[in-house]
Amino acid sequence: MLIDSHCHLDYLARDGDLDEIVGRARRAGVSAMVTICTKLSEFDVVRGIAQRFPEVSCSVGVHPHEAAEEGQDSPDRLRELAALPEVVGIGETGLDYFYDHSPREAQQRSFRSHITAARETGLPLIVHSRDADEDTIAILREEARQGAFTGVIHCFTAGPALAEAALELGFYIGVSGIMTFKKAEALRDILRRVPLERLLVETDAPYLAPVPQRGKQNEPAFVVHTAAALAELKSVTGDEISSVTTYNFYTLFAKAPRPAAA
Ligand SMILES: [Zn+2]
Ligand SMILES: [Zn+2]
């Protein structure tokens, strides 16, 4: 049993059949998925997918790319939507200075509103951070001093300083297909030092399909490849990676419904 802690089923639904995609995930042993909201204007679609499949939950949030258009200056709307039964996390939010699709100030403001919503609801924060290690660390630390919140750095590709700061703050590290890429040696070095009890696996589908599916459109079933690579990296069995990442997921995403067998 594995959990895809971060995917975008609404993107996959645009040119695919979700019944088939979720069916393949089931057959691959993926027992739960979180489909991640990137725009509040698309939230109803994302929530609808979570309502359609018992093993799918969703988040609520505005991606840093969308901060100029839809950035949140207050936590109110996020908090309100977070109360819905399908919503198990706040995000994805954070900072993306690689693409800079939105002004950095707007990204930061929206990031802080998401943090406030996470703190007030107790739901985990789903953080996207690309080429923004320093500001991500500064904002997380500063906000943590205002009151505790928890979360995950999803699709972790940052440097060791952000990994350390995240662990110190009690955060989890989301491992995506990138760790299977030949060139990702620096990332694997960091992951070797992250304790097992802080790791989650994810696809971030439709992006970043892991080896040996690289180049294809990613989908939740492919999380098995990332889990297998992670087991090898950590010198543990596949079963151990499955059980520890599943346990971690339900510890962090405590609102996510557990399948009857879990
Ligand atoms: Zn992301
Ligand atoms: Zn994402």
C-alpha cells in the first residue's frame, strides 16, 4: 500500500479518463491520493474529483505561479473552504523564483496567508519552493515564532539548508520522481540524511514521471517507482517504505480518511 501525497488529477482529467487513471493506481497498490488545488477558481473541480473517488482527498490553495491573479491577502477564504470534509491540507503555496510567474512580493503575501490558515485550521501546509530556499526558510521560521503549524516541502529539490530548517520545524519532505533521475545525485545525498519518519512519496502528476516511465505523462500509479528507488537509497525493503510513508502520511494528513484495511 502506497499513498500519492501530491498529484493534480484535474490536469490529468483534461485529456485522460480519471476512472482508468484511478483504476491503474488501485491495481498498483496506491490506496490514497491527494489531488492538489492550485487556483481557487478551480477548487470546485478539484473538490468534485475528491467527492467522486473514495480514496481521493484534496487541498485548497493558490500556487505561487498564480499569486498575481489569485494571491490571498487574508486567510479567510482558505479557512472557510478548509472546513469542507474533502479538504485535508492547505496549498500548494510557497515561492517559485525559478519561473517568477508572479511578483515575489505577491507570492510572499499569499504564502503567509496560507500559513495563517494552516495554523488556524491545524491542517498541514503544502509548500512548493523552487530557487527560493533563503526566503522560504526565513518566512517559515518567522511564522513559526507566531504559532505552530505543520506541513510538507513537496517535490523537494532544494538545498541542504532548507531540508535542515524543514526538519527542525517538524516538517516532512515530499519525494517525487526527480530522485530517480540520473543527475539528481545532490538530492539523493540530502534524502540519505532525512530520517525515514519524515518522508512522504508523491508523483506531482502529470509532471516528472519517474524512471523507468520518464518522458511519459506521470500518474499516481507511478509512485511505486519512486518508492522502490527510495527503498534502495535508504537500504530498506519496499514493504518498509510503504508502511513508513503511509504511517507518516496519516500522521501529517490526519484528516484524510483511512481505507478500511489501514
Ligand atoms: Zn509544486
Ligand atoms: Zn503540484
